[in-house]
Amino acid sequence: MIWLKRFRVRSLRWALLPLVALALTACATGAGSGNPASYPGVSVGDSFVFVAHGDGVYAVRVDTGVQAWRYPLEPDRNLTFYAAPAVSDDGIVYAGSYEKSLVALDAASGDPVESFEPPALDGRVIGSPVVSDDLLLVPTDGGTLFGLDRHSGELKWSFKSSTDSCGSSSRVPPCLMWSAPLVDGDTAYVATLSHVLYALELATGRQRWDAPLNAAIADTPTLEDGLLLTGVLGESLVAVRSQDGKQSWTMPTSGWLWGSPAVQDGIAYFGDATPTWWTTKDGLGNVYAVDLTSRDTVWQKATGAVSTSPVIVDHQLIVGFENGQLTAYDLADGTVIWEARAAGTILGDPVVADGKIIVGVTSPKTVLQAFDSATGAPAWTFPAVTDS
């Protein structure tokens, strides 16, 4: 079976995109059934961790790891969820599915919000939706970013990505959007696997600029001091000016960047994975700390393959690896502070809540694990649910 972020081709040319699409439908055991699934998509609210995986969306208590609710109540083999849900400040959870649908749920109960009636989408929701005030942004692998009224689901605008190689007609594949958009002020930034990063007017979806980067972009850029730091599947970190889309600089790396940098005090921290036909749990990678002003490498560690974005907690950089290892590094010099081992592969970004690092796990028996952020000690495990 080939997972979304485990399928590694040496070049994402359009002739190979149908094979990549097959990776998204590879068979795997979901949290509640045998539906096609990939690794769990995880987000956090005030008291819950929200998990999209298999045929369900789950709310799990942050403090105990106990399930509070699931949607739908009974397993539905016609539903498959992947993207980490979006959570609004007023307690609504938005989750998109492989079946080109979108649902709004009450965060406390898991009950559907009946007033939310979104339009039909043109593709699967692989990148996470994003809430921005009263707007809900939903990317699809059909190459469209939808701007919806998050209360009613009404379509406000849509942006369709197209290049000479994708999205321009039915004879070419869509310009896949696999990552969540980034919102800053009145601008939304969205990346595609068609090598292009876009800036859109948030209110209307009108394109402000596009930046061709000559390699596929699998994750959301990080905005720092007017630069969009964008990892690409072309062995480099690219800095793009947010005002006009012009490339400021490119830093070569040893492997592909599937995640986004974390930044603190002018230092960017990120990991890579050496490109192979597919990266196994024994794949290789590096973790980097790079000064954004001088672009000098502050420190670099040879590691296992990294397909995730790191998180910063106090003086620690915490990185999840494809081999299931979770490591905390000292920000200053990369010294290992603690190491922990998850029950399976870590392919989704860790999240931080209640003094814990919580990771989605690709394993037949485990969906989520929580570790103490200061020591790495196990806190709780949320098991995979099997149909009775």
C-alpha cells in the first residue's frame, strides 16, 4: 500500500500524476473501517483533539485521550476523511472528505450544523480547510480554492488554478491543491503540485500574482518578515516575496521538503527526506536550522526521513519522523533533549496542547499518541476502532 506522503517519485511530471493519484486511494485500515485512508489529520481546539481518519471525524479529550464523540455515529463505508479539520473560535469543526463533500459539526457534541449547506466540490479535500473570520477556505485536488460563507456554506467565490500543463482543459489533469491555504491580512496564499504558488485577494478570490517555482509544493508556506518560505519537492527551500511573488533566494537541501519551516528569532527549522521511489520507515533525511538573514546553516543533523513540519515548544524543536521517532532538539545547537517512539509511522504534523505533543500515527492499532512536551514521556494513546 502506498500512502500520500510515502509515495516518492523522482520527478512529479504530469505523466506520473495518475500514479500519484493512485496513492491517495491505496487501501489502508481507517480508524473505524477498512475504507481507503491515509494518515490521521489532526487539529486542536480548547479541550479536544479533532481527528479526521478513515470513515470518521473524532473528538478526543486532550487531557485523557478518551473519545468524546465521532461523526458519523455509525461507520459509513461511503465516507473517507483525511484532511485535518478546521476549528472556529465559536466551536464549529469543518471537515472535508475524499468524496468531495464538506460537513460542519458542533465541536462540543459532534452534531451536524443543519444550516450549513455547501456547494458541490470539484475534488477531494486533501489540504485542510481554513477559517478566516466569516469565510471558510477549502482547497481541493480538483485544483480549486473555494471561499464559502462559513455559517451557511454559501459560495462567495472560487479560484481555479490552471497552467499550460494542468487545469486548462479536460485533456490535462487538474492542478492539485494538497495543502491548506495561508491567510495574512487581506491576502490568501495557496500552493499547488503544479509548481505554482498563488496570492489571492481574500474578499474576492481574485489573483494578485503567481510564482512558478519549478517543483511541486506539497505544504503551506511559512510567512516571515515579508517572505513566504516554501519547501518544494526539488531539494530546496525557496523564499518568495509576499508583496509581488518574486523569488528572493533559494537554499539547496539534500532531500525533498514535504513540510513547512518553523521560525523563531530569525532561524528557520525544517526537515527533509531523501527522494526515492518510495520512502520507507528506514528512509534518510536531515533536520536543519538556517539563519534567514545570512542563510548560513546554524546546525544540521543527519536523521531519518522527515515528511512533517516541526513545532517549537519553549527552547525545543520537536520533529516527527517517518520511522515513528519523535525527537526534541535544543534550538540553539541541535542537541537531543529527549526521544520517544510512536506506535507507527508519523506522517502528519505534530500539534501542541495542554503541555503535550500529539501525533497522528499510521498503525493498525493506534490513531493518536500524546507525549509530555518537556520529557517525551507517554501521556495517553487513542486506539484505532474496529467495526464490531
